[in-house]
Amino acid sequence: MELAGIGPGPFAAMCLADLGADVVRVDRPGGAGLGVEPAKDLTNRGKRSVLVDLKDPAGPGQVLDLVERADILIEGYRPGVAERLGVGPDVCLARNPALVYGRMTGWGQQGPLAQRAGHDIGYLALTGTLGMIGKPDEPPTVPANLVGDYAGGSLYLVIGVLAALQHARTPGGAGQVVDAAIVDGASHLATMLHGMLAAGGWQDRRGSNLLDGGCPFYGTYETSDGQYMAVGALEPRFYDEFTALLGIADDAPDRGDLARWDELRETIAARFKERSRQEWTAVFESSDACVAPVLSMREAAHHPHLAARSTYVEHGGVTQPAPAPRFSGTPGGIHRPPALPGADTAEVAAEWDVPGIDTGQNRPQENQN
């Protein structure tokens, strides 16, 4: 079950629903506050929703009735809020000792900033992650909210609750609290780079390294039509194929001469500007040069490779990413459209055997007549 919030908590619960979990989202009257049309909020796909007002005297008891039957609970409140609402980990684990209580925050449950408000950009800034993205002579580039909220937050929460669930189901195992903080996950994602930094193979400034755009054969280049191609020709044999197909093999400066990297970048950039993205895509598409067109979100769904793998699917009239990863024996799937707040209260009350949540005030307005 998921106590409704925004961002990484709902996405983590969506991942579990994609993998086949029965996810019940406990929505609050009035919504979660993000303002996204519920029918288009894809992070709520595959779930069912009930309405519970945790500030009502009966609210905490209704949630605890659900907790008693749940394997996992996910909440994304600031530290201490769930406790004040009467649904903190102590009372929940007392009701269900095998429960995995997943807590999703930006700063974590402890520390000087634990009670501070925050968003993805601030978490990335503090961990050094934001500072490594972008060109050295320009401000850091904001990578949407993918690296912090969803990679450093949601996916670590999913790993954590599934590992804890495995422990709870072993002989002698028990439930526990999983503290998933975006600052922890975003830092953990950079483990390899910290090793390279310690070994002297990474400079502690953005746009100056092999994998951060500092390398002329690992970056993006504009084409004649204002579009872009992405180049990742790191290994020598891939690089040789890249320069041959680009037509600069005989003119390009030595890639091993770092003092000439700016000159090499200019040579590559000038050549890419001579043709359109479509033309360069045709040149490289059957090669191992590690070059790809930079597509928009709408274009990506129509790329032949992604179409062949059904990486994007249509469900409920909306094109969206398919569940990942893939399983040979127990494939995931999208079984329901995004849950509408409170729409499934009666159904969940019957199936989970919690009749106490099926009251008039806990149903969506349109169903109260």
C-alpha cells in the first residue's frame, strides 16, 4: 500500500505494480497537490485507490486495517509526519510485524537537513552530482528530475523494500523500516566516478572528463538541420569506424593527444554540420561506431528498435514506457489505467476484507449519489 504523495514514492509503487503487485494507494481528500490530471498521471497506473482522511479521528484506524493485510507500505512524508498522523512505523509494525515500511525522502530520516523542504535539484547539488553535469564554462545542466527523484530515490526504495520483503519471508525473519533518501541514492550512483577520482582518472570539475562531455568522441554534435547526434566512440576500434564513416580519418588530430582535443572537437563538429540528422543516422545505423540520433520523447516511441521491442506501449489511449525489466517466466504488464482517487474503495474493502474503509466520506464525489 502507498500513502499518497508526489514524485519518487508514487513511481516506486508504480514499479511494483508493473511487476505484478496489488498496490492500493491511500489518497487524501482534495488530492496530493501536484495538480496533474489523475487520469493522465502515469505513475499511478496499475494501482487501486481508496480515500482516507488521516486527520479524521477514524482515518488512522482505517489505514491500520489495511496495514494488517499488506506486505509493504510506502510513504513519502517528512520525518515525523507519519508518526503524528498515527501511522508511523512503530504502530504499523505492532499491527503487522512482517510489514516492510518503506520511507521515501530527499534528505533521509536523520541529519541536520532532515526536516528541511527540498526538491531533486537541491539533493543533486549537495551530493556533487549536479556539479558534474554540463560544460566547464557554463552553469550546471539540470537533468530533469530523473537522476535524483527516480534513479537515486524510487529505484533504491524498490531495491530496499524487495530485499526487506525477502528477509521478512525467511524463517526467523521480520519486518523492518527501509530509509530511502535521495541524497544517499544519488551519491551511491556515482561510486565508479569516486573510484576514478581517487585513482587520478577523473577531474573534480564538470565537462573535463571521459564520460561527462569533456572528451570530443563522447558527446553531442549539431547537424545541418539544427538537430543532434550523440557520439560514444570510446574504444579504439569503434573510434576508427566512427572517423572513417564521418570522413575525417585522414584529417583528425590524434585522439590520444589531449592538448589537441579542442581541435578534434572542432573537426568533428564541422563535419556533422554538413548533413542533416536523418542523413547521418543513415550513415551510422548499421555500424559499430556508437553513434545515435538524439530523439525527442515523442520521436523515441517510433524508433524501429524500440518499436520492435515494444519499449513503449499504448494503454488507455496514452503512449507510455512499458514495464521494465523483462522476465522470461513472470512478465510485468500494465493492468489498470492510472487510479482515480477513491474510485476503488468498495472493491478494495471487499477484497482486502476491510469494510471499515467503505464509508460515504471515503468515496469519490461522483459515486456518493
